[in-house]
Amino acid sequence: MTYAEDNLIPLSAMQHLLFCERQCALIHVERLWAENLFTAEGNWLHEKAHTGKPETRDGVRITRGLPLQSFSLGLSGQADVIEWEPPTEQRIGRKTLVDVLQRSTAEQRAKWRVTPVEYKRGKPKSNDCDRVQLCAQAMCLEEMLGVSIPTGQLFYGEKRRRVDVACDEKLRATTTATAIRLHEIIDNMLTPPAVREKKCDTCSLFHLCLPDATSNTKSAKEYLNRMLQ
């Protein structure tokens, strides 16, 4: 399936969806938002990653805040950092990255090592929410430029180090399925019911979602009695 440009969904919604489908709907369907310490730290880290001009280190061009889009996934967004390493015969030098890419053939671009780097606060997670968001960025770049991206990296602020993520077939399948589910929810304006979980305690939308009031409760009377107790 190919999506129209006006039907592209923010790429960041992929992470929201895998964290919690209700959170994703509250943000992207009902347009609700609230900040807490965790979201503020995350926003600061992203802004820091986007700050600065492109630079070249040891033949590798580093760009920040590059716009991304994929019509096959139906996503658009922005990459924190992308590292571009061309083959030896195509060293960038003083030329612009755009100029080198435009003059490259498909065969030459296939030899480039292109690595998206996504910045996250905290530490590596056991679930796929961060990895899927990174893989979606890689798939956007592949569609836009005709390059192959086997690996991306996640930088975690708490650990102050990068983690390699293989964009293998399994992760790509999960990413594609997540994008399809994302469009099902947002295109159909669906807001799933709340399910009270431990992760609710750190969600910035806790007081807008009201999981204690709406999940595992048969009636308003039962909820009030439980609160009084």
C-alpha cells in the first residue's frame, strides 16, 4: 500500500503505539499532551542532538535533524543524527553531501554506509519500541535514497553510550506491522480503553488517561468505593 503525502503520520507515534495504544490515541487522535520530567528530559536530549551544523569526521559526514518520509509505511519525521560514509572513491571532502548524492549512481549509493542514530533518555528497554522507531527511520532513508541500511544505533542518555541495532527481517516485519496498526487507530479515530499497568505511573498523560477510573472497574460506584477505601 502507498499512502498519500497528506496521510503521513509522525514517525514518533510508532514509539507511542508500542508503549501504549491508548497513549498513542490520546496524543495523535484526541490531541492531548502533558509534560513531566521524563518527557522534558527526552525533548532536551532531542533538541541537543539536532543542534549544530553538518560536520565531517574522518571522512564520515554527520547531519542533524534531517526530514524523513516513507510513502510505503505512511510515516514522516526527523532523524536526530545520520552518519554518511561513502566508498573511498566518493570521498565528500569540501563538497556538499547533497551534491555527492545527486552525482552518485544507484550502484555507488549501494556501497555507502548510512547509519541513523536515535537519541533516547534512560537506558535500553526490553521491548521493541525504540528499535522499531529506529528501524522505521532506516526504512525511510532506504526508500528516499535507494541505499541499504543494515544497522542503526540508539544513544541512551543514562548510559552515555550507543547500542547497535540490526535492522533484520524480523525487526522490519514488526516495524511494518506497527505502521499498519498505527494507521488503523489514527485513520479510524480509535481510542482504546485504559488498561492499568505499572508503566502508567511514569506516563505524562496519567491524569488525562485516568487508568484507575476507567480500567478494571465495573461501575462508577465501585470506583468511588475503592477510592474511599
